[in-house]
Amino acid sequence: MAMIAFKCPKIEVVVVDIAVARINAWNSDRLPIFEPGLDEVVKACRGRNLFFSADVEKHVAEADIVFVSVNTPTKTRGLGAGKAADLTYWESAARMIADVSKSDKIVVEKSTVPVKTAEAIEKILTHNNKGINFQILSNPEFLAEGTAMEDLAKPDRVLIGGRETPEGRKAVETLKAVYAHWVPEDQIITMNLWSAELSKLAANAILAQRISSVNAMSALCEATGADVAEVAYAVGKDSRIGPKFLNASVGFGGSCFQKDILNLVYICECNGLTEVANYWKQVVQINDYQKSRFVKRVVSSMFNTVSGKKIAILGFAFKKDTGDTRETAAIDVCHGLLGDKAQLSVYDPQVTADQIMRDLAMNKFDWDHPQHLQPMSPTTTKQVDVVWDAYEATKNAHGVCILTEWDEFKKLDYKRIYDGMQKPAFIFDGRNVINVEELRKIGFIVYSVGKPLDPWVKDLPAAPPS
Ligand code: UDX
């Protein structure tokens, strides 16, 4: 919305939320999220044509176009628990829009939703306010965190789905005109509602599948002595495949990939497409395997136990340049190590201690259901320490795990880190950010995902399955 306000000075944009504290933060000098370039854009238009307000009903009533971007988390209870999208928030937003509307409106689905959600929303809107014409559009968002402003300023494409009726087509044109302020027209793709809804799920599923494919290869590389970075480079040189999104890692995270794939799996199952559902399920299963494989490498390398040993965790966010920890691989890795009674010292340049402790105390999917939050377990508090410096985290540690690819981890003084650690000093790089040869020269025992193994790591027996 900030980018729309920035690019379209004549359009008034009001961002509304029932959470007053969030709105206050958006109106303050310290925005509630960290995203490179966002501060500048918000500050350029706030008070001009970009406003933040908790007066939801007033501004929805006045709007011509309402973008709905409420949470659509994975259901944790009832039918479809663990897979289906929970549309509670969407449904209540739609009922509120119907209640307060006094003029015709275009209602835009920005949240990623199961296919055919628009149909349900349309029913709620039209049955609750018969005098108003509501046009539902699907306009999925493809930005990635950390590069959001760039992605918004120069999107690969903007997708708009609408009803194939004269009113539907008119609504599509209205929204298209908004984006046409800065996006070339041939990059604004229009299609039917269901194709637009499914395209978002399909794009995320295929992106995640690429990562699971390269991560699956990383296991084979370790077993054979191949180097996954070299394999990915060679594969990506094929112009049909392309070089992006082929970095092996400790596992993908973020609020979208797992949730959207599980949702896709559920939709396939509901449509009787068991084979298709199983195919996509594998993408999530390989991701879980990659995280537990990493934990096993750590434990087995460190003489089959990390009990009572200090392990430094460098990076907790799900990727660099964000403070977001939703579904971050770090949560599962830390749980694995805590299960083996390790003592963790965590450092991330953007994630607060509170957030880390809360994440480690949560059950799966709870992050998106604040009402299910668990009180922090006393064990977690005793076993985890959060510090504000990589050197502090690694001091006296037996091992270091790099779980986010922050640029600063490439530039650390690893000799200094080595000198301050217990010996033998282990380093486990889940993001391929360190120079393996240099670190081995310093004296570290190094594991880097998908790279030829240090004999020390290789010769140890595998840890029993957790
Ligand atoms: C994703 C989609 O990219 C975006 O289009 C959609 O709108 C939302 O979901 P995001 O979750 O912000 O965006 O980040 P993304 O860059 O896709 O990374 C997702 C995860 O995959 C991260 O944990 C990242 O570290 C990991 N990843 C990415 C890899 O492990 N290897 C890669 O090569 C790329």
C-alpha cells in the first residue's frame, strides 16, 4: 500500500487495522517491521496520501477499492487441521465490509487464499448487503521479504483475476489503472478469478520445490563428494532452468511456502487427487528432512552428544535482511539441539530476544494464531541465551551453527572466534556463507551443507533417528 501511495500521489491510501498498537507504530518513527527501503517510502507519503488508522469501519465505508490482506493461517483444529487455510479472519472482514458499505466497492483479495475463496466471499458480501454492487478481484502479492521494495517497484508481473462479466471486466480495468502508474501494461496480466488464486499457490509451490530439489541433491553430494554449489551452478546454466533459487540451505522458512503447499495438498485431497497431493507433500517432507539431517550432522559430529555443550546459533530469521522468524528453519534446528540438552547462545542482528524465546516456546503453526501461545517452558529459558554480538555468542562454545545468511557472517573474524572456542572447534554452515578451506586452515572442523565432508564429520557413525 505504501508503494501504491508512493507511485500514485493522487490516490488516497488508508491502511486500517484493529490492532491499535500496530497502527500507532506505523504512525511513529520506528515502523513495526524491518524491510530495507520501506522507511523512506513511508516517510515520503505518510500524511500526504498515505494514512494509518484504527478507525476501520469509517475508512472502509469511504473507500472505492478495499484490499484485504488479513492472515490466512493453517488451521490448527477441526476439519483440515494442519493443512487447510483458516479463513476466519477473511470471513469476518467480509462481513464487516458488507455491514458498513453504503456505496459500490471493489474488494481485492491480497491474502493468499484457497482456490474459490472469492466465490464464498462474494456470497457473504452480496447476501449481507443487497443494495450494493461488490466486485471481487484476486490480486495476489509476489513480493519476497528483504527485497520487498524492489519487487514492488519492478515486479516481474502483476496478476489481476476477475469475473468475466461486464462489471467484472470494468473492475479489473480500474485496478489495472492503479498499477499502470508504474508497471508496464504488458506485465499486468488479467485472467479469471480461479486462475489468479491458483497461480499464487502454484508459484510458491514451484519455488519451494526448487529448493527441496537442490536440498535433496545436497544430501547426495555429501554422500558422494560432489559440491552442491558446483552442481547448482552447472544446472542453473541451462537457460530452461535458470540460476535463481538453487541455493542449498538448512531448509526454507517464511510465512508462505509451507502454509501454501499444505493448503494446495488439502485442495488436491478434497478434489480426490491423491497422487497430486502426495507429490506436493514431498516438498515439505524433504524440507523437514533437511532440517533434521542438519541436527543429526551436528550431534553425530560432536561425538554423538551435545548435552551440556554450548552451541552458538548465528542467525534466527528465516532469511537475511528481515527480522521475520515465521517458520524459520532455526526453530526446528534449535528444538532438535535443545532436545539433546544443548545450551544455546543465539545471535541475530534483527530478531529480539523476546521473539526468539516466544518462537522456541511455541507449537507448530501457533505463530499465526496468537491466541494459542504457550507460556514459555522453564527448560527453554534455562537452555537458551540471546546475545547481541556474534563474538559473545561463540565465546567458549563447542560448536557454531550458521542458520541465516546475513552478510555480516561472511566478514566475521573467524580466527578470533576460533581462539575463543572450546577445542575441537566445530562450525556447521547451513547457508554456505563461509569459506570452508580458510576455516579448515584456521583449525575448525567444518560442515557446510552439500559440500565435500571433513573426514572428521564423515567418519563418525550417523546419530540414531530422532
Ligand atoms: C516467498 C516468495 O518468494 C514470494 O514470491 C511470495 O510472495 C512469498 O513467499 P519470502 O518467503 O519472503 O517470499 O522469501 P523467499 O526469498 O522466497 O525465501 C523463502 C525461503 O527459502 C527462505 O527461508 C530462504 O532462505 C529459502 N531459500 C530461498 C533457499 O533456501 N534457497 C534459495 O535458493 C532461495
